Amino acid sequence: MKLPSSPHLLATKSMALSLLLVLIALFLHDTAAASGGAMGGSFSSKASSSSRSRHVYSTSYTTYVYRDSCFGSRRIYTVHQIRMGSRGGDIHSFFIAVFALGAMVVIAYTIYDRYRPKPSVVKLQVALNGKACSLQQDLNHIALKADTSTQDGYKYILEESAKALLRHSEYWLSSHLLERTCHDGKEAETLFSNISFEERSKFDEETLVNIDNHQEQKSTREAASISANPFIVVNVIVATDGALKLSSINSAKDLKNILKKIGGLAKIEILAAHVLWTPQDENDHLSAERVFQDYPLLTEFKDKLD
């Protein structure tokens, strides 16, 4: 004959069941955590100096020799001395000349500032089907090999990452492009840093980092998950000494052309470059819900590459 459970025993069982559910939820959240990889270099003093050029204007005085007809002596005056010692008409002419010179300088600088090459910052996001797991291996290899303290290293990262993405074009699903022209190098550096920080903060954990020659690699999980990665998201962030003037992405063909342009940048054009990807750990899981939440601006392609 089964005895009825006491209220104390029921409460104990309820607490145990609740604790078990919490532990299961925590475990599932941990196994689904999105690891992240980050590589590249930020603005260096050499790279950013070209976009922070200082304009120095010098003022020179012209010296004239004036012969005094009464005494036969010679007196030396600067332009400033002659004008201020002359009559009112000369003073008036002097101020007109100064005003005209100032206006010419302002106009010349305005024209120069309008047409001079200005730095720009580009962020390119690409989402791929998780079957492109070999892309993760390629990016891991690039990160471990790259020297992220030189512009040669910046070029290597952009070139190799672009080629890796192009090799996996059959897995492309969606993309997003942002290009913003900045007034000077300081503004570009701030924007670049803010974009990179925002994207890196979306990772639950950075398991492979090679930024500014600071390398860190954390041990990855053992293959305990049997589900394949549904998605992979790659961010390419680059600051250039001059606008790239990239076209908008309406098709996979547009993305292909943009990757070729970014991968073909000369090292002297590159001020800073970061490549970020998630998940970095092949055993991690990046769900569709997580992609929609963290990367809401991704747009699906209207067509596929031939």
C-alpha cells in the first residue's frame, strides 16, 4: 500500500527538480556559447601620421631700402614699418591687402579640405552556412601566423581573409556593408575602435586573439556537441587613407567585388584592420536567433554566384 507523500517531502522534491532544471539550462547555455576570434592591428603612429598632417603657415617680411633725399642717408624699413608710417591712404591699402590675403588663404584651404583624400572606415559583415567549417580553420591559421604589429601584417590579414571568404562563396547567406568617410585620422581612429569594440563585445568569449601583436589562445572544448554549426559570421573592419567608395551589396557578385577590392589594398593605404569571426571554436553553436539578435542589419542575397 502506497503511503501519501508528506508536504515536506513534496517540497524537497520540487526544490531538487527546480535545481536540476536550472543546471540543465546553464549547461545548455554554456554549450551554445558563441566563441570569438579576433586578429589585426589598430592605428600605429606611422600609419596614422599621414592622415593627421599638420599645416604650418609661415609669415615673412619684405625689406625695402628707402633713400632720404634731404639728407642723403639710407633707411631700412620693413613693409609693416612703411605702411604704419605712411599716410592714411597707405594704411587703408595695407588693410585691404591683408584682408584679401586672408580671404585667399581661407578659400585655398576650403578647396584643399574638400578635395584632399580623407580617411574612411569600412565594416563588412558576412554570414555563412555553418557547413563552411573549413573557413574557421583558415581564419585560425591566419591569426596564428600573422604579425599584427606592421602594415605588412595588416595587408596579410585582409588579403588572406578575403581569399578565404571567396573560397567559401557557396556558403554565403547574407551580408551588410558600412562605409563612412571621416574628417581626419583622429575621427577615423575613434570610429574604428568603437566599431571593433561593439562587434567584439558580442562574443561570449574570445578564444583566439592576435591584436596589436598581443596573442592569446584559450583551450577549446572537446567535441561534445553532435549538432553542426548552423551559422558563421565574419566581420572585416578596415580604416583606409582615402575613401574606397564601395558600392552597395545587392547580390553575391557585389560582395565578391568588394572582397577583391579589400583584399587588394596596398599596405600604404591601410591604417588599421581587424577581422573577427564567430564561432571560433568548431564545437560551438551559433543559432539563427543569436544571428538575428546580434546582427540585425544582415541582408540576404537576391541571387547566388554562378
